[in-house]
Amino acid sequence: MTVAGKETPRERYRAQLRAEIKERAWEQIAAAGAPGLSLNAIAKQMGMSGPALYRYFASRDELITELIRDAYRSLADTVSAAAASGADLAGLGRALRTWALDDPQRYFLIYGTPVPGYSAPDDVTAIASEIMGALLDAAQPAGTAADTPDAGHPDTPLEAHLAEHRQWAADHPAPPAALRRALRFWTRLHGILSLELAGHFTGMGLDPAQLYENELRHLTP
Amino acid sequence: MTVAGKETPRERYRAQLRAEIKERAWEQIAAAGAPGLSLNAIAKQMGMSGPALYRYFASRDELITELIRDAYRSLADTVSAAAASGADLAGLGRALRTWALDDPQRYFLIYGTPVPGYSAPDDVTAIASEIMGALLDAAQPAGTAADTPDAGHPDTPLEAHLAEHRQWAADHPAPPAALRRALRFWTRLHGILSLELAGHFTGMGLDPAQLYENELRHLTP
DNA sequence: TGTACATCAGTGAACGCGCGTTCACTGATGTAC
DNA sequence: TGTACATCAGTGAACGCGCGTTCACTGATGTAC
């Protein structure tokens, strides 16, 4: 960071202000959810007039799109960092939960209720498969059949399906069993996590941490 | 239905119009998501003026609250009906998916991104535990230790936790293993389902139905 | 069966608000000679 | 080092819009005698 290089003071200031706008945007989203995001409200909170923000973002939609991108990026970095530090699947799972609890609305911006008309920018699919790639790296060593002769051969219809469509993991060359493991890891943890973040377990009097840890312990099969 | 009884024509008309307002509300939610729900827009679509709706709902919030209640009720009825017709856990799972696919935004109104300030009305927790009760009924016969002498004794910390806090299932007297099974059933299927409804699998080129069926097949452990 | 009254559905005007966005303009900051 | 010009951040007024909600009122429907 702080490469400075060709960065003029004006560019630095621009980047700084863009960053502050995003920060305030995240605060607003945390306080009222993404649909309540308002450029005018952000401007007011920053002590400037509404139209001023249009120097930094072409429209409200562009700002939201950027926030979504940043959310994906942040999650990918978190997962990759955990994987790089030698964490196993369970470790990645804990990193995921920590990241989600850190800002629930950021999690929901990625995995929450979709807005019927809107669809995420194309380039986030690349980041999404980067995330799945990190999961696959961690799923592989412990993969059920990773070191058996048949490692590359699917033994269930689902594994066959997954092996045929590998775009979601940027054509990662993991054995089918690992593909299945990684995907199941993701869907199961998302199940508990999204219910936790929405407060459903609290309403039921249950401890989400215990449910989550228990699910982590049963990832192998 | 059609009990008529003491129902005056005026009451009948009122009930009918209330129902039509709700129908239009669901259409709007399906088209633009819950945050885009507007009383004025509903009125316009029904060919009447905005203020007219205030004869039927005290406020926008009251309408939404009612829709949430109806969504819970509809899901509870669906699950109960499946259970009553002798479906096993997998059968309930398929009923759940059918119900969700029938109106994704209705599913998200219950299980989707929470609005930071808002909390669901108190009485829906009763319906929520009715749902869990139906799951437990179906989870019990096939419960791992349902007919062993130790049926009532938890054999994991999680089962102990679940057995101590049974409010979420209206104090249903199921053995701990069944509690764990039912809860896991719910969180895992919700994981796949919510990702499917949000379109994440489509973006990945995967077939949600196969993932779902595969997960259903692995519910026993 | 007919009249007098009460109930209630629906209207139209109005209030106050906040939204996204555009536009012409001021004033400060940087660049070129 | 100083002047002339271009760049660009930010302002304030304005546009058009839709929102939730209130209020006084009209007109139809039901009720009581």
C-alpha cells in the first residue's frame, strides 16, 4: 500500500474521499439496510451538499455496485488469508463466520435477499470463483478419495455433475469428492450463518456458535 | 370456509377487499422486493385512490406485518399437510422447496435479509415452533436412537444444549437425537434453498435440484 | 312499504418529506511559460 | 518568482417524482321505526 508513485495530491484526495463515502455508506447500510442507502444522507453526514457526491460516483447504483464488489473482495481476501496461513476447512469456516459477524449487512449484500430487477456486476463471478478455489484448496488434502487411485472418478451422480461443470471454481482441477465437499461446506455453513445473522436462533433461544461448531465437526463425510 | 354465519354482506365485502389488497401486495413484492411495497401503488393498481386503503389497513407497516404472518402461516400449513399425509423428512424437504420456489420473495420475507430496525410480530414465533414441531414429528420415527434405551439421553454437547432449550419447538418431547436431526435438516436445506432462490447456483452453472436431492439423501447421520 | 337516520366506503386536496439527478456558477488548486 | 490559464471540487437552486398519511366531504348502503 501507499505506493504513491505517480499519485498527485489531487488523486490522493479523490481516492480518500471516495473511501470515506464508502465508509459512510457501509454505516448507513448497517443501520438501515441496503435499500435505505441514500446519497443525500451520506452527503449530509459528511457535511457537504448532495450533488457533490456526483464528482465521485456517477449514480447511486454505481456506488452500490462498488460496495458489492468490495464485499466480495473482502470475503475472498479473508478466506485466502486463512487458507494461506495453513488453516483446514474448519479453520476457513471459522474465518467465514468471523467475517460475517463483523458486518452482517455486508454478508447479506452478497448472500441476502435478491432485488428482483438487479443483478450483480459480471466481474464479481471471478471473485466468487476465487473464493470457491480457496475452499477447494482446503478441501482437497482431506478429501475422501484424494490419494486413492480413483481420485478423479466421481462415485455419485452429484459428483459427476459437479465434475462436468467446474466454472464455479474457475476450472479448478480438484477431484470430484473435493468438489462435493467444498460445495457442501459452503451451503451448510451458509445455512446456519444466514439464520444466525437474521436472528432466528436468538428468537428460538439457541446458541448459534454451538450449532456452527457442531456442523464444522461433521464436514468430513 | 364460507361459514357465512353472522357475516353481513358488508363484512364479506371488507374481507374480500382486504384479501385483494394483500394479493396485489404480493405481486408487488414479487416484482420489486418487499422494500418497494407502496400503498399508493397498490391503490392505483386496484383503480382506487391511495387514502382508500386506510379503511383496510392502519398503515403500511400493519400490511407488511400481516403479510409476514400469512407467509409463516402458509409455510406451516404446507409442512403440516405434508406431515399429515405421511411424508418422511425427505418428503417434507421437497414440500418446503416447492413452497419456496412457488414464491421466492415470500420465502425471503421470512428467512431473508433482516431490516435492522424491524422485528417480526410476537405471535409468529408460535407459528415458527409449529413448523419445527412438524419437522420433529417426521424426524422422530427415523431418529438415530429413537428406540434404544438411551433415547432420552443426549450423546453430544449439542444435543444436550438442544434438549435444555426446547422453546423453539414448543417443548416438543422428542429425544435429543431427533432435535438435532430436525434442526440440521432445517439449516442445511435452508442453506441450499436460499442460495438457489437468490440465483447463486445459476450463476455458477450448477443444478440446484441435484444439490438439494443429494442433501436430502444425507439427512440421516 | 316508506321515511329518517346512522354507518361506512371512497374521493380529492393537501402536507411535509426525502429521494436521485441536472445545471449554472463560484472559488480554490494546480500547470505552463 | 510571477502571471495567465485550465482544471476541478463543491454549492445552491431547481425539477419531477413518489411516498405515507390526515382531513373534510360526498354518496351509497344498511338499520330502525
